[in-house]
Amino acid sequence: MSSFSNRVTRLFGIQYPIIQAGMIWASGWRLASAVSNAGGLGIIGAGSMYPDVLREHLQKCKAATNRPFAVNLPLLYPEIDKLIQLLIEEEVKIVFTSAGNPKLWTSFLKERGIVSVHVVSSSKFARKAEEAGCDAVVAEGFEAGGHNGREETTTLVLVPAVVNAVTIPVIAAGGIATGRQMLAAMVLGAEGVQMGSRFVASEEASSHINFKKEVIRSEEGDTQLMMKQLTPVRLLRNEFSRQVKEAELGGATVEELKNLLGRARAKKGMFEGDLLEGELEIGQVSALLDSILPAGKIVGEVWEEFMNGLKNPLKIS
């Protein structure tokens, strides 16, 4: 497959501007190394990992690929300082931060030669990320799975707004799983795409096979943004999401919602495969997925479809 050069591929040193999202309970070293070996940028999701587990994944990823990979670091992680020290010790070159203020750690990372990217849900936060010194931003729209922005701005609106707001490269995310969707995002001004749901349904994802099968079985309308009083999160409908919806409609307090959520609910659903009581985080684009494929094949198919669309952008009958 032909390579491609723009600010995103040069920033990360990758072949294609296809980035695998750092998703909790799905993005271990196997997935990250497979995506990187295929020419994209694989990301280890540190949000569900204790420091010793993250170290193991970093070392195994470095053994499995000689290409660039990154780590996603939620800034609200309770032991964030320990994780950042670990990233420095393991000589991680690229860090994607999310769920917090990029000013807290960006300059620290940059001073140590680490490429810093922040995930945003609005042009306001994109400007703040640029001011903090970030090298790029991920503009993640309302369609995305997992934790979501409160603005509920769709990718189609968010991406051009962020492109207009900053001068650093913009990576589009939320509702992207195909090469045609990638092309649409690039036409809007993005210089790369980040895909989560498409890689959840990959052979190398560490998510449970029950969850993967449920993802590819899902149809339009099977996900919903919930828990807006806490941190908005998009979930597949199941018994747990029904309980959450019932509680929210009944006027549940923040504390009552926290008690309902409990501990390790996401692990129960996505990693252990409890499809009834677990938290099943996934994006709207799951409705377009119908197969569980090797991550390298996903990268190849997305890129081929993107290039075909680039050559023949309009299909008017």
C-alpha cells in the first residue's frame, strides 16, 4: 500500500494517519503493536492499568514492534504522577492525554521530548490545549463511545470548528470506522483519524469475546449517552444501562448514580464479558460493524477505501 505524508504522519513517524484509540479494557500491547506494525499508530490505554501492569504492557509492546506507538493517559487517574514517571523510565515517545487539564503535565512531557496530544470535545478546549503546548489535538464528537464531552457536538460540526480554532494538527474521532468516513473527516480539515469502536471488534483487542460479538450485533439506536451528571458515557443498551436510565428519570442524585455505577463496572462488562450487569462502552458506529478482524487487516481496509475514495470522491447516480 502506498504511504502518505502530512503533519500527523510526520509528527508520529507513521505510514498512515490512522490512530487506534486508547480504550480501557481493550487496548493492550497486542492491539497497539498490531496497529503500529500495520503502519498506523497503536495506543496502549493506561486508564485501566496499575503501574506494574502498564510497565509490562510497555515492555511487551516494545518487543513486538519497532515502530512508534503511544500511551493514552487519563489525567484524572488517581496515581497520575506514578504513571508519568513510568512513561519516562520506559522512554515512551508519544502520549495522548484526556479527561483533564492539559496544562498540568504537557510542559513537563514536552521538556522530556515526548510528543503530547490532548483529546477535546470543543474548540474552546482545543485552544486551551494549543496554549498548553500540545503538538496536536483529537477532536472527539458526540458519536464516540466511552467517556464523552458534555457539549454533545457531533463530529461533522466539531472537526471544522476545531480546525478553525487552532493551528496545530487536528485528528478527528467519533463515529469513524471506514475509509469513506476517514475521507469525510479529512475533507473537513482533519489530518488524521482516531478509531475506537472499529478496533474493539478486532482479534487483538483485550476486550472479552462476548463484548466483541455484542458490538457487531448492535444496530442503530442501540447506544445511548448516559450519566451526564457524572461523566457522560456512551453505552450499549443492557440491564445495567436500563437501571441507569430508570434512576436518571427518577431524579437520582449524583451520589445515588455513583453507588449504582459501583466499582469495576466497566471491567465487568468489557473485560469479563458480563453483558447484563456490565458497563458496555462503545460508539454509535458499532451499528456499521459486522465482523471481528485482525487489526492489521482493519488498517489495510480503511486505508484502501480511503485511497479509492480520494481517487473517486463522488458517486452520483
